[in-house]
Amino acid sequence: MAMSRRLAHRVFLASTLLGSSLVPAVAAELISPLDGYQAMLGTVAVSIYYQPIHTEYQVVMTVSSDKPDSVIRFVSNLAPGQQVVVSVPRGVGRAARELQLRRVGDKLELERPSNND
């Protein structure tokens, strides 16, 4: 349990501290409400879906690895112009793997920066 909390804390801090200006990005993909999106960031599985709630989009991101009890869920409410980043650290001197979600008007855009090799 303590390990899951530490992992959650690290992922949260990394996603909070890292901004989109630090990493060059590629073209954005659009995500449709409730359709869902799944990606692998190295050995970490990420599942994303959202639903409009009033004037915000409620974005639900589930992140897990192959280790037991590693599932972490983040819920963010995004107004137009806001963004959230899922960031998975890779080690000293290596850029983190990231997914950037940005609310642009009535769309949710996903960017996979070029450092996700």
C-alpha cells in the first residue's frame, strides 16, 4: 500500500511540475466523449475517458503497471483552456514519457510529445 501511495505521489508531482513548454510536441489527436483512449508509456498502461458535466469536462485517467495494487485513478475537471499531463519518469538524465490533454473549446486534444520513444 505504501508503494502505491509513493507511486501515486510521484506521478502526481511529475504531472503537476512538468509543463507542456518543456517538451516538443507532435500533432494533437481528438478524443471523443466516453469513447476512451488507451496508450502505453513504456510499461505503464494509461486509459482515458471524459464526459461533459455542465461547463467542464470530467476527465478520468487510470494508470497502472504489471505490479499488483499499482492502479491509480486521477479525475480532473477541465474548463476551456486548461490542461492536464500524465507523466511517467524514466530515470536520471532521461526525459519522462508523457501524454498531454488540453481542453480547446468543445474539444479534448491529446498530444504525445516526441520524447515518448
